[in-house]
Amino acid sequence: MPKPTRTAKQLQQMLVQRIEALPGLRGQQTDVHRGGVIGLAQEEDGPNWTVRVVSDRGTHRADIAQIIRTLQMQFDLDE
């Protein structure tokens, strides 16, 4: 069964809402804020979108990555 789709703007808004609910991240700029959602060539059962990385990879946060993965499993990008 196909996943529901959302626009890049909707996905970004959903991500920002969840990220800003994390302790200490309200008002902080992340790659989700700066880079936004971009489409990918979908591989079998893989996501068709991701978040553009614009910051130093040393600032990677596992909690934000988990939020992205969770939404990737729930929604596809409406292209």
C-alpha cells in the first residue's frame, strides 16, 4: 500500500514542529530549517526524500535523524 504524500513544504513544517518540541531546540537553526526537504530517486522500499545537509557533520544529532527517518517511513514526497 502506498504511503500518503506531502509537499516538501509540508514535510519541512512537520519536521520543524517535531524538532522544536525537543528540549533546547526551540528557535535553533538545523539543517531542516536551512537546507529543507529534497527529493531522491526512490530505491525499493526506500524514502523518496531527505533533508539537505548544510552544516558540519560533526553537529549531527541522532534525535533529529530519528525524526527524519520516522517521517520518511510515514510519508512520501509529492513531486
